Amino acid sequence: MKYRDGLGLQSRIKTTYGKLLPAEKKIADYILNQQSIPSIDIDSLAKETQTSKASVSRFCRRLGYGGFKEFSLHLAQERIEKPKGTGNYIQKTVSGNAQACLDTHYLIEDEKIANLANRIAQAHRIFLFGSSAVMPVILDFFQKLLRVGIVCHYAEGRRIQNMESVLAHDNDLVISFDLSGETTSTVKATQAAMDGGAYTVTICCGIGSSLSEVGHLHLYGVGQKTGNYITGTGETRISLFTIVDIIFYKLIEALPKEQVEHALNRTKDVIIEEWK
């Protein structure tokens, strides 16, 4: 995937981390773990990370740069600096979550969103796959589809999802969610639905992940390198929530105006009634 201009260096590294080779991960870890990153030449970076110039060059290309020169220019412009001390935990949390939302823009392709919105509007049946930490995102998407009058299937249990996957066929749409893109059950269910003829879409935060290797259309959120991260899945989920909202806005454009207005008004009445 070619990153659009503007995506931050740390976000590029985290989103691509899963497909990096061991030597490239050493370089990624070095950059992410430094308190601050000054400009550095290719020989010094290879020496600091105990890798080679060839590994550094491959690493730069994996991140979507033309080579080390372009990477170093981006590094010099960004000058990654991390807040110091535990007293900045509020700033760290807010900044990280806000940046994940902003960086999502640079991973989204308009044509793919429009394609997905049209397929949702025309699908015979829609199945949503995914479990565990990504469930809040799926439930939000599930509710949004109901708000505009689209009834889809979402079973939280993996066994039910697996059964649905082997029954999916032509004219069905399967949308699979995952954070890392490495949840085995979701990957298998997506592949089974694809084998049955369903059009399959994956939404995850792992470019080069196992989930990104199956399916017809792929959308990516901002990834997070596995390891010692305190908040765990906060940034990735915020990025996926943002993608869900983007799809929803495009879907409203793709659906007949009368259908949208009727469904939104009817479901709004239900919600208001629940508040009483």
C-alpha cells in the first residue's frame, strides 16, 4: 500500500510493523523507543540497530518511502519527541488518540469507501465478522446500519460466525473487522465466505497481516506495534471507529434519500422512547 502524504512516521511504523522482517523490526523498535530522534545517516542507523544498510533501505521502502533520503527528510521534519515523565499521562493519552484519528485520513482511499457503500446498499445479505477487542467497533457499525434501515447479521460467537461464513454465497457481503489482522478465526471465516462466492471486505490495522491477504477490498486504520503499550487497543479502536463513521456518511449518500429519512426518524423514535 502506498501511503498518502501526511501520515506521521510513528503511525507508518506501527501500521506496517506486522509485515517487517526481524532486522527491520530492530530499526522500527529503535526509532519508537528513542526519547527523541535527531537526523541520522544510513551508516549510523545501521550501526545503532546492529543491522545493515540494505536492511535500512528495505525498512524505508516498507514504510512507503522511495528510499533512505526521503525517509531522513521526513524524520528531520517530524523530529519525533515524546512527552517526558509520568505526569504527562493525560497529554500522552489525548495526543496519541487524537493523532490516531487524524492519521486515519492518510490511510483512507475515497474510491474504496464509495465501493463499499454501494455494495452495502445493494447486498442481499450482510454478515459482520470479528470478536474480542474489536467488538465495540462492530456493534457501533451494526447500529449505524440499522439506523438507515439496513438489517445485517452479527453473531458475537466465533462458532456462529464460522457457520455463517460457509453459508455465505453470491450477492452476500461479508465485512470482517480486526485490530491486528491476525485473529485466526476471523481470517478463516473471511476466507470461507470468499470461497463461497461472497464479496469480502476487511477492516483492520495491520497492513501485510494475515487478514489483509484474504478478501476483495481492504481498509486500514492506524496500527499499533505489539509490545509494552499501556493503553493497549485505544488508538487502533479510535481509528476504526473513525473509518466506520466515514463509511456511514458515504452510505447515506448512496441510499435513497427517502429511505434514509424514514429509517432515521423511526429508529430515533425508538431511542427517545428508551430514554423515558
